[in-house]
Amino acid sequence: MTDGFHLVIDALKHNDIDTIFGLVGIPITDLARLAQAEGMRFIGFRHEQHAGNAAAIAGYITQKPGICLTVSAPGFLNGLTALANATTNCFPMILISGSSEREIVDLQQGDYEEMDQLNAAKPYAKASYRINKAEDIGIGIARAIRAAVSGRPGGVYLDLPAQLLAQSLDAEHGKRSLVKVVDPVPRQIPAPDSIQRALDVLKGAKKPLILLGKGAAYAQADADIRAFVENSGIPYLPMSMAKGLLPDNHPQSASAARSYVLAEADVVVLIGARLNWLLSHGKGKTWGAVPKKFIQIDISPTEIDSNVAIEAPLIGDIGSCVAALLKGIADNGHAKPDAAWTGAIAERKDKNMSKMAQTLAASPSPMNFHSALRSIRDILKTRPDINVVNEGANTLDYARSIIDMYEPRKRFDSGTWGIMGIGMGYAIGAAVITGKPVVAIEGDSAFGFSGMELETICRYDLPVVTIIFNNNGVYKGTDPNLNPNVPNDVPVTSFVKGARYDKMIEAFGGIGYNVTTPEELTAALNEAIASGKPSLINAVIDPNAGTESGRLTNLNPQSAAGKK
Ligand code: ADP
Ligand code: TPW
């Protein structure tokens, strides 16, 4: 005989899934034990949100769904934030939660951790399923895997009632019920006329621009994307997580002339990037007065015309679409963009880069974002294999532009939502899945959302170096208290001044550093990377440095309404 527990593990293993991120309790503790006994890795967290984030980033890196396992109601809800974030960012993951007895939940009779989890998950997941019979576990897991990774990837919820796990089944019957997903990420070939249309629009371009999004990084079509950029000679801009798809020091990168190229380009080729808020919805001041024609490559047909009209939609997987464009420009001949266009970009780049070099060269005391990031940049330049996790407001904005990336899928950040709290989850997921070191560059507020996972990092002895940009608060650390009735009350953005985050990791046997100058930061980071040990560097940053909301000041309602 076999049972639900064994069949879930067998079904995952049958599909080459070898790692589960989760947090145990009724009814899934034995499921986690069994996974471990059967040779899978179970990485146990201190909060389900971070297990879910680890699963999501594992999915992004590997194109295989990351698995997060939680208990019912509260554990499920803690994981749901990560599931929603995965869906929003198009990362494939499966949240598997145990659930309470259906008869009691459905009659609302007050079971232990009672909740209608399936319906709660639906608005935030790409798909949601419940398996009720042990003989359906094979097909249920197959369905969840395919839903997560095919087409536009996303988060899938899989509900496993406690009763299901205990159900027995004849072993032979169980074995036959397993399903191996064939071709989980099928190629989706673009229609030839859509390719021709795109080539025609490109041909008419005087000032073309390529925009690479994290969909392009996810697609793992690195060689063809690089060949398309280089053979076409078109300047390109990477979105933050597409940095490194081509090395950031590539001569065609227009990152240092971003505002100029967005305003001036006449034809924009979007490859796996949505025209959402991160690209000012494709209109307005950012996009300037020059009329735009967009060519958009995306696997999701409904992404087209989401914000502005798209002249040439290319629906298909990025690998197939880019290969077809590459062949098109080779067959038809392609005139490289005018030197007037590339020359004007080069001029702006030079100017902006020398201005930035000056800012970076300064060594103010106390240390500011720039001088600290200079130290980190110089070290990471020599270690392109290191994964970088990044969140915060100013810490995110400055690090994104100052830290160059040289390899694809090495930068993981706040993404589509601008969410805080991904830090330690992404760091653990990336370290476990790639076996490579991670440097997490964290605002002090951002770090707080997942800080307890330092224990997880130490427990699994992961090569993660966390650097806290400690400026005593959310954004800055200098706001006044506005409460006339409580003169000593704490300002809304303030934290404990002079906090020593380095002491936190020492509690779990990790190595802590406290640094106040770029030189100390360089020494600490070099040592931490070389040791490969869980480390945390508390980098003391001028509390006056930075701005409220970083570069998003304009999105605060008062500023948006012109009142501030
Ligand atoms: P960014 O935030 O970097 O601009 P987005 O997350 O907004 O990127 O956009 C990613 C886009 O890539 C999504 O619209 C998604 O549908 C698309 N995408 C993801 N994987 C593929 C793929 N393999 N082929 C084509 N499009 C893809
Ligand atoms: C889940 C709102 C955006 S940025 C930020 C918060 C709280 C922290 C900024 O301070 P930090 O960075 O990290 O110290 P820095 O570099 O400016 O000093 N809750 C969630 N997500 C978001 N985005 C917020 C709140 C926010």
C-alpha cells in the first residue's frame, strides 16, 4: 500500500523537483520529513512569506516551479503574499498548503485553522486547485506544474486536505497514477506575418531602441538576444532584473543615457518588459515628444495594447521570436542605426558617466550611499558569478544604477510591486539553487521585513553576505516628531538610532561587521566573501543622505497633487 504523503513526494520527484522551501506544522510535518527521507532537500524557514519568496526566485532562475509548503490558514496566508508577488512578477512557483477537514470548513463549524484557502488564493494565483483523492495526486501535481511554467509563468496554489494525505491506495495503482509532464514549457512560435510586420517597422526606424525586461532574462535565450542586439547595432536599455543579460559595460548599453533615449527613440522593441509604472505606462514626459512606434515581444497576447497602442505585436516565446527576428535581419539585410543617433547617445553617456564618477570618488564623512556603493561595486566587478539581492528605497535606486552586472539572472530585486521583504527569502533561494555566493544590499527598513531569516541562513550555513545601509529609518533617519501632545514620541519614519544589526547574526553563529568608512566596508566585504560564511555588514550611512521614497518621491499623493 501507499498513501497521500508518499504520492505527493513521488509525484514531485517524478517531475525532477528536488527542493521544497517551507515551514512545518499540522498537517504537513510528516510530508516534510518524508521529503527529506526520500532525498529531497527541505529548507525550513522562520516565516512562510520568505519560504515563498525563495521558491519564487528559484523558479525564476531555473524555469522550474519553486515549491513552497505551508500549514493551513495562517501559514497559508503568510505564504500568499509571496504567491501574489510571484504571479505579479511572472515567476513560476507552487504554494502547497495543507488544509483542514472539508466537511467542517464548508459548514463553518470552527475547525483548527479553518479557512476556505482555495477561494482565498484564487485572485492572487495564476491557477488554484484542490486534490481530494489520493489517486488524483499525480494528475493534480502535473496540472500545477504545467500551469506555473507554461505561457506567462506565475504562482499556482495547490490545496491538500489533511484527509488526502492519510488516504491509502494500492501501491501499484499509486505508481501508475503518477504523471510526468511532457514539454512543460512548450515553444510558442510567432506567426510569420507578425515577424514581417515587426521587421517592416524596424526598417523604418531612424532612432531605434531595444528594451530588455526580466521576461527576456527569464527566457534563457541569452545568446540569441545578444546576437540580435549586436547584429542589429541597436542601443538597448535593461530593466533592473535584465541587467547582466548583456554585460552592463557593453558599448551598446544606453543605461547612462536612459532619459535621453526614452524621450528620443522613434521605434522601441520591448522584449519581455511590460509598459507598467516602471516604464511610465509608455507615455507622458518620460517618453518625450518624439512619436513612438512599439514592437512588443510577449508570450501573453493580452499584454499587447495594455497602456498604449502597439504597432507590431509579436506573440510567442522570446527565444523563438528573437531567433526569427535575427534570421529576418540576416536575410533582408539590416542597416545599422545612424551614427547621428548612436553618437548622440555616446556623448550623453560619457557626460553622465564622468559626472557619476565624480560623485562616486567623493569620500564624505559620514559615509553616504554613493561612497558605500563604490566599495561594493569595485569588489563585485571582480566576481561576476555572485548573485545580488537588492531592496530599499534609496538603497535600491542607487545600487541599481551603480552596481554593474555581467551575467544573466544574477540580480533579484523588489520587482514589479516595489515590494519590501524579498531580501532574505530571495537570498536563501538563490544561494540554495545556484550554490553560488549572494550579496544582499539592503536598506535598514527593507531588511527588517525578513531579518529573522538570518537564523535560516546560519542554520544552513549559506554563503550569504547581507549589507545593511543603516541610516536609522525608513528612507532617511532625520524626520521630526509631529505629535504636539506627545513631545517625545517617535517620528513615523524613525528607527532606534545607531542600531547594531551585525549583532543579530552573531546570535546565530554568523559573522558580524560594523563599518563606518568605505575602506572598512571594502575590507569587511572581501573577508566575508572569501570566508563563504553567513555574514552581515552593518554599514553606517549618513541619516541625512537620500530622499523620501528614493526616486519615487513623485508618487507620494501630496507631491503628485503638486502640494509638496
Ligand atoms: P520588467 O519588470 O523587467 O520590465 P515585466 O515583469 O514587466 O519585466 O515583464 C515581463 C514580461 O515577459 C511579461 O509580460 C511576461 O508575459 C513576459 N514573458 C515571460 N517569460 C516569457 C517568455 N519565455 N517568452 C515571452 N514572454 C515572456
Ligand atoms: C511590503 C513601502 C517602500 S521603500 C521602504 C518602504 C517601507 C523602505 C525604505 O527604507 P530603507 O531604504 O529600506 O531603509 P533607504 O535606502 O531609503 O534608506 N511595505 C511593503 N512594501 C513597501 N514597498 C513598503 C511597505 C516602502
